[in-house]
Amino acid sequence: MHLWLPPAHANAPAAGSAVLSGLVVKASFFLIVRLWFYVLPAVPSEMPSAILATLGSAAILSGSVLALRQERLKLLIAYSTVAQIGYLFLMFPLASGTHPWAVDAWSGGLMQILSHAFAKAAMFLAAGLVAESLGHDRIDSLGGAGQAMPVTIFAFGLGGLSLMGLPPSGGFAAKWLLLKASVEAGQWLWAAVMLMGGLLAGGRRSFENTPSAKPRGHRPVAGAHRCNARLCATSIVRLSANRPPSRDGGSPMTSALSSAALANTAHSLGPSLLAAALATPIVMLAACLSRKLRRHALALQWLVPLPALAAALLAIGGTPLTFEQPALRVSLRLDAPGAMLLAVVALLWIATSAGVLADVRGKPNAGRFAVCWLLTLTGSLGVFIAADLLTFYLVYALVSIPAFGLIAHGDNAASRRAGGVYMAFTLLGETLLLMGFVLLAAGEPTGSLQIRDVMAALPASPWRDTVLALVIIGFGMKIALVPVHGWMPLAYTAAPIPAAAVLSGAAVKAGVIGLIRFLPFDTALPGYALVAFGFISAFYGVAIGITQRNPKTVLAYSSISQMGVIAAVLGMGLAAADKGASLDVAFYAAHHVLVKAALFLTIGVAAVTNGGDASGWSCLWRRCWRSVSVDCP
């Protein structure tokens, strides 16, 4: 019964398409709801409700698949309307009766109606502007539209994020409530359909992926590249070599006064610094929407991590920092493991941003690369301070999805393949974590979404083992545990040197902090599977790494090995209920941040020195292998 919708919406004027998709279709659904629940209240039962939900499931899956196959932008949006309308019909078997989960189902359905109306209207209007500007809406020929129409493409992207169900969009709130209702009702089929629909929605092509513009402007000379890369590499090496100062000096009175002063400073400045750690990159992103401010904002990106660095230094030496904003549903907290990792990650982002962003100026997709850099930076800082499920999921998505623009920066088949494989692993991992977080929320009896509360309730949750499996697999994909490691060698090899440095050093630690946050070390639970896969990854990474000729690939397999060691330690800590394991792992991971970034930047220096090719020198391979040997203590 859907055949009329795609051609009607795709061929109507943009304003007409927006109204048809956002309002007209919703009016018909409103009539169905009125008839079903109010006019004929005796009719709804399990079988008719299941039939409606089955029709909705078919719409979700078929509409998403057909959208992937479209060559025109408006047709893609039209078929996605078919899929998004299907979510509304999943509320019928969940909202019937007076069950506790019926309220969530009703709220999720209403939120889906509103969010879809606004998102789809924005997307159709943006598509109309693009088609009017370029004279067509063929997806394969829309490369570079983001540079010419940044605000239009930004609006289109916001609508797309809502359809994918990424926080903090209304689409995420709707799907979260419907998933939670499905879990509490025990109707797992509808939950699986929603997760599959989210995966398919995330797989739709972005028309800014294929650049059409050629490089413009003066290309920096080799000496400038060499100077910038050497400066960054030297800075990171020095940071990684520094030892903490001795603690046996100074009088007890001096130590007591210093501790008191630090505690007072943390109490007064800590909450503000936590808020600034997320607010500063958001302000920079907003400035990038203005053509007048964009160049200045991108030039000052290296200043963005400074509040996070200051907060981390306060939290390392004192009590945890907290920031609560109930009105915005935002909760931030920084403890010792998070502070240790945040400090070195912030240092890495400052050092690399200060020296290497100048190297991409004047190159194709330079603007997109810089914005993706800033988005990934925002998520990389945020994962260490997020204290509730929704905030963590938001910043975790930011550190994962925009990194596609860093990996697929080059206009070649290898970069596109690496980016595609990376996004497939990323979207699957995000989907598994979303289901795990929904189960965590459903198992918390008071309805709290604070990480400390849901983790305290996890040992008694009926979904404990399922949550642990989803969390380990989801975060295991991020840290590239074998056998879900396939994205890392491809991504690190294809990415530019600065991107590979921050991805290997900083971004992958989002998976490490995720395991630290969402493994219950207070209770002894079976962690031997994590230990086994950790050790397999540790030895597999070394065994395969020594056979590689490309030094970037060698370092990628070295990261797989190092992340395997971390996973094994966390598994043993989980089995022994050892709370100290999280701090030990954080210290080891902090060391890996600085060392691995220094190694990648060293390769960049060698590449510039030897003519710009970092893929085929046996001499450099041997040097990198000696460096990796040092990296494996």
C-alpha cells in the first residue's frame, strides 16, 4: 500500500514534499489511533495488534533497503518516510492495555510523530535547495555541496541524525522509549526490527562523501610539512618520556596545605571546567557555520581541549568532579581513571591540532576534514566525563561516526573501502550498545539513567548476562579485539598521519573507558571469555604485525595487541571483583596514548623526509618494529 508515496513525495515541489511527509501522512495515522483505541476499544487484542506491528516491521525493513538503492536524493528521503512510518505501528502491541510499559510506548509513538515531521520537512526543504542550486539531485554528483551550502547541509544532517536515532535528537528519544517498552513487555521481535532499521538508516549514503573540487591554493612546501610533523612528534615523545615527580620530598605541612588548596580549587572550579570541556567545542562547531568565523575557529581548535586538561589535572590529585544540569538531562563526572586518560588525551589533541591542521589547508575536503576533526575531538573528550547513559551514548557516537571523515579523507578506492568497513563496524557496535543501554535502564528499579545507579543494579538484573555480552562485544569492536578487529588495519593505513595518531592514541580509548565504566567490578562475575579474547588479540596482533611491510599497518596490529592486553586485565579484574583493575588499566592506556601517537607522527616525519611515501621502505619497517618492541612492555 506504499507505492503511491515515493513518486508523489519525490516529484512534488520541495515545500509540497515537506508538507506531505511531515503532516498529511500523520493525519491518517492519527485517525487510525483514534479508531483503534477510542472508537473501537474492544477490538484491540494480541493478534490484530501483532498484524499491525508486522506491517510496520515490513515497512521499516523494505523502506530502508529500497532507500539504499536510490540514485536521487528526494527518492531516498521518500523511501525513508515509508520506513519511519513503520515505527509508529510498533506502538500498537505495546501501548494496548494498562501495562507499565504502555506509557513509554505512547510517549515513544508521539515523539516519533513529532520528530519525524520536523526532520523530514527539514530534509525535503534542504534537498529542494540543493536541487535548485545544482540543477539536479543525483546523489553521485552532489560532491562538495557541503562546502557551498554549509547551513543547508547542516540542517539536512540534523534531520538524518534524527532518523538514525542518534542522541540528543527526538528520533533517539522515540526509539529509546519504544525499545524500552519492547524489552519490558518481552516482545523482542519488535526490538530487533528497530535495531535493524537503525542500522539500515545509518547505511544510507552521504552525498558529501565524494569530493568534486580540485585542490586549490598553494601547496605547503616539504620543509613546512617536515617542521610541523617533527614538532608534534617531538612534543609527544617528550610527554611520553616524562616521569611523575618524586613524592618523598617536602614537609608534611606543605603536603597538607597543597592538598587543601587543591581540594578548594576543585570544589570551586571543577564543575565549571567540566561544563566548559563540552561547551567549548560546541561553541567552536557553531562558529564553523559562519563563513566569516570558520577560518578563525578552525585555526584555534588546539585551544579547545584546555578546559578538559585543567579539569583532568584537578581530578587526578583530588576528589572526583561533578556537574549536574537536570533541566538539560546532562550529568558529568570525572574520577581518577577518567582523569588520567582525559589528561593525556587532551594533551595529544592540543599537540596534534597545533601543528598538523595547517597541512590540510588548500587540499580537497580540507573543510570537511577540519570539522570532522573537531567533532571527533568533542566526543573523545566527552566520553571520559559523561555520567549518564544518554550523554555517554551521545559523545560516544561523536567520537565514532565523524571519524569516518578522517579515515576516508583521500580520494581513492583504498580510503573509501577503509571508510566503508569502519562505518559498518561502527554502526553495528553502536546498535549493540544501544540495546545494552536500554537493558541497563530497564533493569534499574528507580528509573535512574545515572551510570553508577544502573551499574549498581546490574548484578540483580534479569538481563545481566545479555548486557555484559552486548557491552563487551560493542566496546570490543571499538578497541578492535579479535575477531572484530577488521576495521583497524584498514583505517589506520588509509588515514592521514595526524588522523591515525589521534585515532590510535585517543579515539580508541573511548572503548577502554566504556569497558571501565560498564563492567561491574564490585561483583565477581565470569570474565574469562574477555581474558581469552584479550590474550588471543595480544598474540595475534604481534604475529600478524611482524609480517606487514607498511609501517602504519604494523602500528595498527600493535594497537590490536595492546588493546588485547588491556581487555585481558579487565577480564581478570572482573572475575576477581578487583576495583583497582580500572585504575591500572587507565594508567597502561594513558601510556599507550602518548607512545602510539608519537610512533605515528614519527612515521609522518620519515615519510616527508623520504619523499612522502610511507608504505614501502624496508628500512623504515625495521625501525618501526623496533619501536613497537619498545611499545610492548
